[in-house]
Amino acid sequence: MNQRILMAAAAALVAGCAATPAGEDASAQALQIMKSSFQERGQAKLDRLDQDEAQKLCSAAGADAVPKDVAERIEKANLAQIRYPADGKLLGDWREGEKIAQSGVGKQFSDDPKRPAGGNCYACHQLSKAEISFGTIGPSLHNFGKLRGPSEATRRYAYGKIYNAQAFTACSNMPRFGHNGILTEEQLKHLVALLLDPASPVNR
Amino acid sequence: MRTRRNIAVIAIAAAAGLAPEALAQGSAMEEIQKYRDQLAAGNPAELWEARGEALWKHQRGPKNVSLEACDLGKGTGVVRGAYAELPRYFADAGRVMDLETRLVHCMTTLQGLKEEEVTARPYGSGNRRSDFEALAAWITSESKGVAMKVLMEHPKEREAYRVGEKIFYFRGGPHDFACATCHGESGKRIRLQDLPNLTERKDAQRGYITWPAYRVSQGELRTMQWRLYDCFRQQRFPELKFGSEASIALISFLAKNAQDGVYAGPAIKR
């Protein structure tokens, strides 16, 4: 009898171990190694290695896409955290938006935290036709406003997408500029104008 | 960064006799390739290589010996082809090491130097030169033409690869960036800079076999340790420690992905 209980307990233990995927152990090990391999410098403290839920889930997926249910969970949680401007105004000045789109300053340990950060949009996206030095990690945004029109819904989508890209596409490569405090509310409005103002070079 | 890049584009445009605004993207890319080809004709990396060879043979430290008794993995003093098999497990240290950490090991154990002294300047700047950049330039040049062959036989080597893979996909910091954000897909660019997909054999080989490299924009010879250090800076991570376990794991992952690529460094890059 005792022996049988013991065997059942052992079987449960084995099952318990099997339920922890090997990948999770490697992740925990990797995190531990990373914590001892980096040091704080300037504004980049070690807590930057503490992942939120989306970062954890997206990392765990590795080269694969996250499963559909996980993607929906990430999107729902991020969507709920978008904060729209209290004054209800979403359109700033596209000229300021262009400057923000060009600037890659911000959040690196080599950056002066007192300087305003940029969005570095051109690193990954085509925007105005005149700027030929653009990257291709993200889609072309040339004619973004022209193709979608000036509706309030489009403005809210553009603001929300820049504020928190993962509210719409889980594990998107795009930084969550509002959510993570990279850009201010005012800067986000300027970027919405860059995308949607008919006078913006993006739509010309 | 952006200014420098734009200046380069304008300079190329001027050299080609074109107004910058007349440049279509395609021709800009072609001109940049021509610029790169011209750079390759004379590589200042040779200056670092010469200094590195002299440092290797220079007797110093409390024990007043040279590094010629250092075992880089292929036996005492064997430099030819050694870099192509790194990182690897070293029984005398009980861990996996890349080139720079092995050099630190030899400097401390053979020459009797203090670790904090030798690692004080891993990356040079102007007159403040780094011995590691010189030594790495020379030692890697002795693997030119040798196919990359990291062994991955020892369990610790396989563990380093697995951890390195996890680090490659680790998203963190205010920008949610991982190595994979920029280096996990083929055919992508940042601005006009082509990005190698380090999970794909051909790209991984091309990337790995050209480090260390002389960086024209910095006037410095940079190592693989520096490459990772500066990638993490741009990822908005804290500062990667020189020779850290994470750096060795990540280099193990990248080296294995570049397996069979014929080593061609030190190269010259923008």
C-alpha cells in the first residue's frame, strides 16, 4: 500500500516536471546569466531586463509567431492601457512630427536624458517621398492619410497605434512609444499630423 | 548617426556629379556599394594586426613572459586557424570562452597580470588604444581563408548555444527590442543599412566572418565583443560587460549559425 502511494507520488512528480517545458528552464537560465552580464550605466538601469507580460510571451515564442489565443490576450491587455489625450485633440503640427520622425535620440545609455527623444520612424518606415534614406522593417507609410481619409476613427487608430502598437499586432517589432514613455502626448500628436495632415509631405 | 549617413549619401552624390535630390534610391544604393568596394582596397586594419602580433610576442607582466605559450584551443602557441573554432570549452578554465576572454585568461594565468588591469580598456578611442583590438585583429587575420568550425561537442558548448539563442530572442527595455527585431528577417534595412538575418546561414556567415572590422566612421578596429556591446546600447539595454557569460553565449550562437563560412576578417566597414 505504502509502496503504491509512493509510486503514485513519484509519477505525479515526473508528470509535474514534464509539464515544465525545457524552453522555460533555458529562459530562466538565460535571464539569470543576463542579469550578471550587464551593468547599469546612465539612464539604462538593470530593471530594463525585467520583462512585462508581452515581452515575456513574445520572447518565449522565439522565431515563431505567438499562438492566436496568446496574441489576442496581449492585444486586449495593451489596448486597455492606451490613454488618449484629455483635450480630445489628436492632430499636432506635421513639421514637428517630421523632426521627431528623423531623430533617433533617446533612452540609450549614451543619450542625455534631458534631451527630447525622437521616434526614429525613418529607421524602419518610408514616410515622405523626399527622404530616400528609410528602412524597411516596417511597411511604407507614404500616402498614409491620403489612402485612409481624415476621419476621427483614423486619427484615433493612428494615435493608438503609435502609442501602443501591440494593442493591434501582438509582438509587433514597433516600440510602444506612448505606453513605455518614449514620446510625450504632444509628440504623439505631431506624429499623427505627419501621417494624416493633407499638407504633410507624407501625403504629397 | 543620421547626419553622418546623410553626409555620406550627399558626398557620394557629389562625387557622382548628381544633385542630392536627383538621386533615386536605387542609384544611391549602387553608389554606396561602390564606396564600400573602394574602401576595401586599403584596409587600415593591417596597422592593428601588426601591433597585435608584436603584443603577442612581447614579454610582460610579473612573470615576464609573452603570450606565445597561450593555448587558444589548438595547442600551445597555435594561432593559425584558432579563431575559426572559437568560442570553445577550455578544460583548464572549466568554461566556454571566446577569443577575448581566452586572452584575459592567458594574461592573468601566464603573465600574472591582474584581471581588472587588463580589462580596463576593452575598446580603444583615439590615442587610448586597446590591446584587445590589436590582438584580436592579428589573431583573427591568422584564420583568413579558414572555414568556421565551432565544435559544439562539449555539453557546456551546447548549453552556451541554447542560452545564446534565448538571449537573441529576449525582448526588453523601453523599446521592446531583441537582437531578432533587426536580425531575424531577411532583406530588411535600417535607413539604407542592410541588416543580416543572423538566423539564416548565408547572412549569418557573411556577418560573422567580417568581424573584427575597421570602422571607417570611427577610425577604430572593432571586435565582435564591441559589436554586441554597441548593438545592446542601441537596443536600449544596460551596458554589456566585456567578456560576460551572456556575450560568450550569444557569440556561440552566432558562430554556430555561421558554420562553414570561410573567415575573411578583419574586414572594413562604413
